[in-house]
Amino acid sequence: MSRRIAVLAFPGTNSEDETVRILRDCGGDAELVWWSQAEQLAQYDAYVLSGGFAHEDRVRAGAIAALDPMMDAVIDGACAGKLVLGICNGAQILLEAGLVPGTGAVRQPTAAFTKNLPAPHFVCRHVRMRLAIDPARCVITAGLEPGALIPAWAAHTEGRLAAPREHLDEIVAGGHVAFVYAHPDGRVDDGAVPNGSALGCAGLVNRAGNVLAIMPHPERDAWNFNHLARSEGDDVLAPSGGALLFRSFVDAVNV
Amino acid sequence: MKQVGLREDELERIAEGLGRRPSPVELYAFDAQWSEHCSYKSSRRHLRRLPSAGARVVLGPGEDAGIVHLGTHAGERYGIVVAHESHNHPSQVVPFEGAATGVGGVVRDVLCMGAEVVGLADPLRFGLTDDVRGHQAYVARSAVDGIGAYGNAIGVPNVAGDVYFERGFNDNCLVNVIALGIVKEDEVVRSYVPKEADGWDLVLVGKATDPSGFGGASFSSLTLDARDAQLNKSAVQVPDPFLENVLMRATYRVFALLRGLKIAAAFKDLGAGGIMGCSAEITGQGGCGADIDLDCVNVALPAMAPEVIAVGETQERLLWAVPPEISPELLRIYNEVFTLPEIACNARATVIGRVTSSERYILRHRGEVVMDVPSLLLTAHIDDELPYTEVIYHGGTTDELPAVDVESIFPKVLAHRDVCSREPLYRRYDSVVRGSTVLPRGSGDAGVLAPVTGSRLGVALAVAGNPRYGRLDPKYAAQHAVLEAMRRVVAVGAVPIGLTDCLNFGNPRKPEQYGAFIAAVDGLAHAATELDLPFVSGNVSFYNEGPDGAPIPASAIVACVGALDDVAAVVTPGLKGAGSSLLWVGSRELVVGGSVLADVLGIEGQLPALSMSAERAAVAIVHDAVTRGVLRACRAVADGGMLTALARLAFDAMLAGRSIGAEIDFGNPLCEAGGFLCEVSDDSEIDVTGVLRVGQTIDEPQLIVNGVRFDVARLYEIWSRPLAELYP
């Protein structure tokens, strides 16, 4: 059964079009919802928060957006078990909203994606995200192979996972680190991490496994023409590479 | 009272045209509109010599951006909109803001043609940054951060660009920016109203007008000393990429509205001359007049003087001219759906006046008419005939080339500031937002995008303009810029279809500097005519000189747009396999004038001859290899010569995990005469006329050059490091 996916656009979001496009190309019934239409959000079955600089990333990336009325619907939905995927700025917003890792209360974040290290600059770099949990631990990744490698682009200034020691321990113990940065051959080490992220973390999942926050952008490496050197099949317009994750998400939404 | 840049004879001409002395508002209006920046008064007569026609030209120079035909998809013709701007003077003074507003402006130039903005490029010229804590380094870092901050936030990928560090730019950097857009050719929005527009609404959209940027147009037309004096007078503009992001998305919705209703409209960016300049041109060029009430303008401060509201250059503003029946819906989209007033303080869309058939340009303020002039006088083409000294290049020295010890020299060439990896710089730019990037920054000689959703059409973009040549011979440098930009587009497998330029020169009132400009136009015109490539847009930036009056190196910077019918044909990065032939296609003259090698050796030498017929033949050979699918890898030969091109092909192979090197044998592989270095399979049946086989690929990551062995990984270390300190 095809269920409806809302792709949220806050003021300052900049990746909404390609996010809608890849969800549709993977069989999802996705629509864009602008910030002035927040009241429509409740009727959707799943939410995707795409990349950008929502509310200009004032204070801290995602901090203001987490208070946006649009997030009321997302928080309600997440608590009711709807699937939520946040990408880059969307991931930052989910952390600021306290939905991920979800070890504290709503809108009381216990961890943040914050300024890159060693240099606090924007970094645009191709990466691989390696699935670091049992695929079934998170509904959204259930369609992936164990240890799946997803190609994506890191493109952010604030992508380093940071949290007080006790919260980091909780993140590890609760199996919240869904993705880590990896080399193309799957190896994991500091050289693969573009931003100094704690635990090499590229993505976090909540306790219930229905909310996933990832920093890199798989939707920017999601069609054969984005990666001609490693195309799968002859059709340059066909989804591949980063599309794997969106297919798994759409399949989970449509169950 | 603020200083105006008008000359005595210009003031007389204004008084004569009006039959009276101009009012204060009128004086500032003419000051802006007749400035070099707006009027191209010293350049227009020469720019006419650039070829601008051709079968693919949809819209040539004259509006906010030019348009060239890309291809057809699903029965629709698509055009690439391209604009080229400079923000040199603001970037030297406040580099972050100056460079950022440069991006914002060129993006609006493309947007207002009815296009979706799909790509950016940024040719940069900075002073020597050896002291990474010094002022030149500050300018070089802040300008890059400004470009990144703006482009990243609005979500337009930066896919091409270059950077040179040169003593000649120590006191006057160059920040050029190019934007690309995609538009269906029958949905282009024009920059001026049609004749029957009498009674249309003029709708101002965007940021609240403030005193920032007041006097910006004449600011750009002053030399550095005079600019310093203007600094405390707010001539520099303030960027708000957050607002521009929302403006772009709201505007896309308005385009859809107009398409649905099949309503014609005019749309234009507010640049130099502010509300006055934009409204005078959008109406005047259509043969109409305007009647505007400055009290209707949304302003940031109370009690702003009418001349500041009228000609201030506040950023992030656009002007629509639309039939009044659609104004309510247009206002609703901007103000309610996209909530402009909540995005930035007092930002909004608002009706400020109307188009008239009277051919008078009228501004009102507090119930008084503060400006009432003939539109034609205001937008008249001012043409200054200035004296110039002809620039003749004397040919350089003909010293015999010293024997080059490749083993010791090649690492120095790779680490040279004009050759080493640009990655530390462009890593700060989002090169992949929009999800349509085929080749991002750094993965080829040109960036490539798939700009039409669901289509295989591709567009390539590359820039060139070598200041080492500019220093020696402005005409040669200009020709070379056309050739190099074109080669870069060809090297990724695209067909070059159009050019855009920015002519960055010194003071046109100094005959030798004006002469350099004229020589550069000659060079551009010659090369573009010979290669049958039109210039569809362009820009001129004069008064680029230091406090001592020394001009920058002549800098005709060229961008080339290329088309791909199918992005699958893109030549992907890096050597592909062992046992293929390495061919040097194109000119291979063994002289070193203007090369990195000459700089490293401290010699002058002669400039390599440019042959347009050899160039056409080389391009045909590369195209043929692309079409037949036998071109496995390719790089244009440029800074650092053929050996550098080869090294970069080897680096890209290494980064992709392929263990491949090459063995070549060639007299002086560091000459920069041009052409292409190509990897082709051995059975490629390439027509070998004009082609030299210089060696072959091997299955170990080594470059063996005339018997000297280099480790590819070691060379990569040398090449990739130098800029990391400047851009950590």
C-alpha cells in the first residue's frame, strides 16, 4: 500500500527537490510541504527532513527549526511510530528536537551535530556510510544488507557528533550509532571521518528504531549519472548508489 | 553632500537635456546611471566587436544574462542561461561580504530570465599569500568563505573555477562569478516591458531598502584611493543568502503561475543604481516611462532621503513589471506562501508604481515630484571616446632553453602555487547540492551537470584566464583564455556552444591601460570568431589598480559552456588501464614563455604561437574519439604542461583505487603550448595527423619520464599539500 511521505521545507532548506525526486524514483509517494502549510503535515504517514540551513542555522544548526510549528507534527508522528528520516540539516534538527538519539526528553537534546574539527569550516567531501547496526534494529534500514556501504556526500559545517561522556556511553550502549564513516573498501578509521565526529558517527537512530538522522547526503549520489565511474547498468538516469537507503526507507513506509 | 562621479561635460549634457539644473535626486540618478559600471561608456564601442550571433544563440548580450541552446528533451527546447559578474572592488575592501554579494547578484541575473539556477563558477585572482597571516591571505580566505557561505546556503552547486596567486593582485584582487540557469526557450522572461505595458504594475520584491550600497555604481568606477575615502559611507553591500534562498523558491512558484496563465511579464535584478536604475531600464528599454512613489518602498529605516531610497544598492531585491490583475496573487505568493516579511525585517513584495506610455521617468516622495526626466536621457548609451596607446608585444627573449632536469624540476612545478591542488579551497564549496552534478569540482577540467530532470542532456562549464600571459601580452592572454576554456570543456567530452567573459582591467583614462583593454577585446574577438563561438553575455571591470597606479595583470577571464546530448558520454576522471596509448593532440611548440617552468627557472622565453586551425583540428580529433567511445581519459594541457596533465590523470586513477602509471618519452614535457593529453585504447584507429604518441600506460603506480622514475603517491603528496595551510 502506498503511503504518503512529506518532505519538509523550512525557510532556508535547500535540498528539497532532489530529496522528493529520489523518493519518487524509489517508488515513494512524496510531496513537498512548505513551512506555511504546517497544518497539512498531520495527514502524512512519514516525514523526511532534507538538507539546507533551516532558519539560517541561527544559534546552532537545527536549534530554531526544532521549535518551528512544523516540528510539532513531526514529533507527534515520531512518538506515534511514524517513520522519520533526517538528512544533514534535517539530522541536526532531529537531534535538537530530542527525537534522536532520544535518550532525553522531547526538545531537550542530549547530543548535537556541531562544528567540524580540526578545522571549523564547511567541508564538501565524498564519503561512504557503513551500516553499524543489525539492519532490523531500525525499520528504515531493514531493507539493507548487514554492513551495507552507502555512498554519499558530506557537505556541512556542523557534522561532528558531540555529547557529554555519559550520553555518549548511552548512545553506544543503546545501539544508537546506525552509520559510521568508512573508506570505499569498508574499512573504518579516523581517515574516513570528514569532521572529527565522535565514534566516527555518520548517523543515529532512536530507541524505537523509527527515526533516523544521517549527516551525509545519499540523495546527491543517487543516480548513475552522479557516479558514472561506478554506474550500475546502462541507464544513466536510473537510481543507484545512495538510492539504496531511500529504497529501504520507501519499502518500510509502504509496508 | 556625497561626492558624485559625474564630469563637468556630463553635468552640462544633463542640464541641456532637462532644460534646467537637475534636482538632487536626479543628480544621484544620473551619477549612477551614467557611471562606467552601468553605462559601459568606455567599453561599449569595443565590445561590439565580439561575435555574439550563431545558430545556438537564443539571446545575446544586452539583458541581465545571455542564453544559448542546450538541446531538446521530450519535444521541448532547453536553453542555458549564463551571466558573468565581477565583485573585485568590494572584495578587496570587505572580502567576505564583497564576494558573497557577487554570488547573490549573478544568481539573480540568471534567475530573472525565468530560469532555474543550476550552477556556479568562481575565477579568483589573489595577491601572494606566502604569509598566511598577512592581508593578502586574509582576502584570499575571506573571499572564498563569502562565496561558499552564499552559494552553499542558496543551494546552487559550485562546479568550476580557478585561482591564481600573483604579486600583481596584492592590492586589487579579482572575484569573478559565473552562474548558469536552465530554461525552456519559450518560457524566457525578458528584462524589459513590451510596448503595450502601459498601466502595468511595478512590483519590488525582497529585502527592505536600506542605506547600504548607496553610491555603489560610482564606487566601482573609482580607483582605490578614492574608494578608501568612501568606505565610511556604506558603499559596500550586505549579503543575506537566507533571504535569497527563499526569494528563489518563491520566484520559481511565480514562474509557474505565469506559465499557467500564459501571461507575459518583465523581471529584472536590482543591481547598480538600485530601484532607479532597474525601473528605468525595465521600462525605458521597452520604450515606456515609469511613475514610482518612493513612499511605497519598504524601507529598513525611517526618514531615509529620497536619493538613498532611489539609488541605494541594497542586495536581494528584484523588480517585476506585470499586468495589474495578477499583482494580488504575486504578492500572496511572496508575502504569504513564502512569508517574506518573516524571513527578513520588513522584506516583502510591494507595488511601488506603474509603467506609463509617457516616456518620462518620474519619482515621487512625500507628495512631491523629486525626479522627472526623459527616460531616453536617463538610459542613453553614453559613449566616451578615449585616447589609448596601442599595446605591442615584443616577442620575449629567444634564449635557448636550458636543459631541464625533470627529476628536480617537476616536483617544484607540481608544488607551484599555480599548479598545486585547489582542493583545500573548493572543499569549502558545495559542489553537489541539487543532486544533478555529474562531474563536481576537481574531478575534471570542467564541471558537468545534468540540468533537466529526467533528461540525459548535460552541460559543461569551465573558466580560464592566465595572468602569467596577461602580464606579458594582453591580446595573447585573451585569445589563450578562449582556447583554454574551450579545451577544458572539450576534455570532458562536451561540445563548446557559448562563451561569456569578464574584462578586468585598469584605469581606462590612462591610455596604456585602455590600450591593454582594447588589445584584449581584439584577442577575444579573434579567437571566438575563428572557433565560431559566440559571446552571449559579459562584464567589464575597470579601475583595477593599486594605490601606486600600477594596473593588475591584464585579465580577460573567459567561461565556456559546453553541451552533451547524453551525459553517459562524459570522459570520467583518471587513467583507466595499463597498455593504452598516451597521445598529445594539438600544438606542441617547445617554447616556455609565460609557463610555470619559466617562472620556476626564472627565465622569460617566447610565448608559444597560437594556431586556430591547429586548434580546430585538435578539437575535431578529441570529439571523434569521444563519439566513437575510444577516449578513455583526457586532460587539457595547461599550467604545468603535459607532464602535469599526465600526473593528474594518474592521481585520479590512484584515488579511484586503480594502480596505473605511465611511461613517456618527450623532449620537454613541462612546456605549456596547449592541446590535449589523451589515453586511448591501442586499437582506437585515431587519425594520427597532428597527434603525437608520447608513451603508454603501465600497470604500476609510477611515472617514468625520459627514464626518470616518480612514485605517483609521492607526487600526489607534493601536489596536494601547498594550499592546506592557507585553507585549513
